[in-house]
Amino acid sequence: MERSLMKGNEALAEAAMRAGCKCFFGYPITPQTEISAYLAKKMAANGGLFLQAESEVAAINMVLGAASTGVRVMTSSSSPGISLKSEGISYIAGSDLPCVIINVQRGGPGLGGIQPSQADYWQATKGLGHGDFHVLVYAPASVQEMVDVVVKAFDKADEYRMPAMILADGILGQMMEPVTFPEIEAKNGDKPWAADGHKNKREHNIINSLYLQPDVLEKSVVDRYEKYKKIEETEADAESYLCEDAEIVVCAFGATARVAKSTVNQAREKGIKAGLFRPKTVWPFPAKQLQEASKNAKTLLSVEMSMGQMIDDIKLAINCSKPVEFFGRTGGVIPKPTEILDEIVRLGGAK
Amino acid sequence: MTYEIVLAGFGGQGVLFAGKVIAYAGLVDGKEVSWLPSYGPEMRGGTANCSVCVSDEPIGSPLILEPAILMALNTPSFEKFIDTVPAGGKVFVDSSMVDVTTDRTDIDVFYVPATELASQNGMNGMANIILLGKMMKETGMFDLPQIEAGLKKTIPPRKANLLDANINAIKLGMSN
């Protein structure tokens, strides 16, 4: 397969199209605008629809409408824009509709900055809108994975009839790396629930998230949680690197995991038994995989581009059985390998 | 072998383009490569830079904080990055544009009047490529056919007529 050099944003957009995405609704915001720009050029020629909405709120509601008809649909934004979309995402989850949402994170809160960040971890995994619901959250760490996870996200969103999010960051969106496109089958899946015209041959399909009777609403939520339970058992995914004998397990996702991996290698050269645990899904969090990866660890170290939003999930995954330390930079500052190494040496090397 | 490079200058001088040529040459050569631009409020006349990594190994951080190879096309970029170059590093300076020098003796600095060379040789706007040629010669990163392959991939089809001029600019840089 031919390797080409692409920005993460563009590779993701190309992969979405190849995976059968027929509608894209977006609104520009740095550092994800290349997704919109790429699809603006290519979507129509591929038999799809590209539309720049008048706002993020409009875009996500267009996603709700398109998803209701059963087509594969995607939207993309960066942190402040995702906050604006959160009401619509809750509606989509409450309507049991599949869609793919991209968040190429930047520094926050507020308008924040435009440099890379991971400070939307809590938002993505715990509270992407009002009400009891989850979305599948994938955390790619390379341009190749931007391709691979978007294909998977469309498949899983269809399979479970729920939104799937790609939680990327400004580094992954902006950087160019070699990428290959595997054979991707443009699918749409069988969607007997879609409101796509009954042609007098079946009952109306109704897409709705309003249930005024509490017991009916409760049942719809409880049913959804049955689905979430199954997803937690089957869809959690992670990479373990040199964890087998690791005394200090560094936990990091996304672009931060790349920096952490280099640092783990440097620590090994110093004779420190360090390993890297990288969640590839952050909801569901790969708890069982982390238990296994950290079984010989004395200490865990969470490294994030935030003030430490993944620590709680790490502690829960191991039932607080070991100390979980933290090192992070935030506001758009990327952690340096040297400062992570200093932290590893301080925690794991002092024997 | 791993090359860690920062290219910096004014927006419009072609630092992102020169970085892409290196990355594409690495791609064609089967290397691992990464290219990360500074992004943000940069515009024509503002400052721009990119980090490029070419390696036989998978690349960790694409952001290069201590470039062993630096290309500086203007004075602000030279001043910003010159002290980030580790000992033994190689620095390529467009001395037509950069009016300062460094006292450092632990690095090799090549002052090439690239903008002047460009205008003397009918290559206006190709100071970046002349300096890239010099970089290839002094670092041995890629030979002429390899960097030509990188140029072919980087130059968009609608500008294919500029390929020969770019190759000549590389050659001029290599001979200086």
C-alpha cells in the first residue's frame, strides 16, 4: 500500500469519506478547519453533502436530522465549539442515533487558546451534555490512527446506535505523517429504524428524545445503560508498551502518549523499569487492560495536557491499590520529554 | 539515524514548504517522518516555523525543542532559535536577511547570502530552496536525486513548471 504524507485533519476527512460518510456539517475553528476545508473540496464529487452551517448549534442539529434518515454523518469542531454542540449531542444520544463527532482539542476554558490540549477529557467521558448518557470516545495518537479510528467510529456508532467521538488534539490535527489507507468498505448498515420514507409499506418510524412519562423515560435510559454495560465489556481498547516488568507505568493518551513513549525508552536506557499504558478508548476506559499492565507496578504516573483529568479513571481502574501520580502541562503547552523523564526518575529511579 | 530540524522565517519565505520537501524526501526514502507547523495568527510578514523529524525509528514528539539542524531565514527566527541548538548542531542562515551572528563556537553556522544568490541567478523567492541545498550538502541527509524526489511530491501539479527552477536552486545551494 502506498504511503502518503498528510495532515491528521485531512487524513481523517479522507477516511470518513471512504467509510461512507454522506453528510458533513461544520463550522470553522482552529485547529480543525482543514477537516471542513478538505471535505468542502471533495464531498460533492463523492456523492455527498458538505455544508458550512451558520453556527455550531445549527451544525449539530443538522447532524441530528441527517442521522435520523439513516445516512452516515459527521461533524467536527474544537473545544469551545464542542461545548456549543453539547445540547444537540444529548438529543442525538437520547434519540439513539449514530453519528461521528470530531474534537481537535485546544486550550481552555473559555475561548482559551488555539494550541493543543487534552482538557476536554472530562467533558468527553463524563458529561458531553445533560442527562444520563455516554458516547464512545476514541483517542488516536498518530495520523494513521486518525484514519483507523474514524472508520471504526462509524461502524461502532451504527452498531450501537449512538454517537462516537474522536478525541484528538491540535498536534494530531496539524502534523503531517506518512499514512496508508487500508481497503475501506463504504458502508451504511441496515437501519430499519430510519425515518427515510415509509412509502405506505410500513408504519411510521419516529425519532424522538422527549418522553413526558417518567416511567417510560426511565425505561429508555435503563435500556441504554444495558447497552453501555456491554460496550464497557467489549469495546475498551489500549496499548501496553514495556509494561510486563514495569515498576512505573506511565499512562497517557493521544499525542501526549507519543512524548511519553520516547520518555519511557529514555528511562529504560537509564535502567529504570518504565512502561507506557495508552488508552485507545477513553470511554469506555480500558480498566481491565490497565489492571493487567500495572500488575507489577509500584507507581502509576498519569501524563496529560491538562491539570489531571484522567487520574480518577486510573484510580478507579486499579481500585486505588497503588499510588497514582500526575505530571501535566495545560493551556496549550506541550510536555517536554525531559520534564517527564525527570518525573519518572524522581518516582521510579530513586531506589 | 534521526534528524531533528527546525525551519523558521517570515510567513511567505517558504519555511513550511522547505520543511515539506524534507519530509517528502524522507517519505520516498522509506523513513519515518513528521512535519509540524507552527499554527495560529501567523500570516504573510509574521513569523512561521515548522519542526521536521526524519528517522529510522517511530517518531515520538513531533515538536522539536532542541533542533540539531536549524534553518533561519530572518533575524527574529535566528535570535529565537539559535540558543536551542545543541552542541554539535548545524545552522543554516540566510545572511542576506539576518544581520546578526552568534558567538557560539560549539555549533557549525553556515552564513549563505541566499536571497542575494537567488536574485543574481533569476531565482527570486527561492532563497529557502538554495539554503535547503546547502543543508543537504553539509548534513548528508539526502542526496540530489532524493531531494528531487521530495520536490516532485511537494510541488503541486499546477505548478509543475517550477520543478526545474527548484532543482537548480538546490544545486546552487549545494555548490556554495
